[in-house]
Amino acid sequence: MSIVSSNKKHKVVVFDEKLLVYADDEIRRTLPSGADDTFTVVDPQFFPKMATIPANFQIDVRRKGTFPHGKGG
């Protein structure tokens, strides 16, 4: 799965058209410290391939916080 951050503060872009993502799911990003930056999915939107842009999900998220890896949140 390819995850790309967005220039918008609370959006995650995922270039995996087979992803199953729903509102209230949790997305975690492991930081160099080993902790997890944790987000709640607010609104996942799918965008089909257009010209040279691959199909993707643009996911609005709300930050929950930073927690020890695999815990909290």
C-alpha cells in the first residue's frame, strides 16, 4: 500500500484501489521514535484513475494523538 501525505493538514492519500476503509477506522503511522501517530478516518473518498493519476482514496482524518507502538488510541 502506498500512502502519501497531502498538503492539506487532515488528509491522507492512499494509492491502493482495493483498500477497504470506512469512517471511524484507525490509521497509524510509525514515527522514527517507534511511537505511532494515530488518526481516525472521518470521510474516505475514492477517485478512479484519471489520465496519468492512478486510482486513489483521499481520506479526511482527525488526529487522535501519539501512542506507544500498537497501544492506545
